[in-house]
Amino acid sequence: MDALAPALEAYFGTYAMEETDRYAVAYIRLIHENLEYALANPSD
């Protein structure tokens, strides 16, 4: 879950902008899409 913190910081941070928001949302989506696999395969 260490990957989620920078994405949330980019989205909610003091210097967040439209461009950083787009990257942050894409990053959060990638985490969400792969979370089930990551939890099922912690050694991978």
C-alpha cells in the first residue's frame, strides 16, 4: 500500500494541479485494478 500514499498526496496536496490530478487518478486506478492480484500473490 506504500504506492497509494504518493498518489493521494499528488491529488490532495497543496500544489495539486489539473495535470497532477490526472496522473494521480490514473495511478490510483492502476492500484485498484491490481489490488486483488497483489493481495492474492504477496510474494510476486
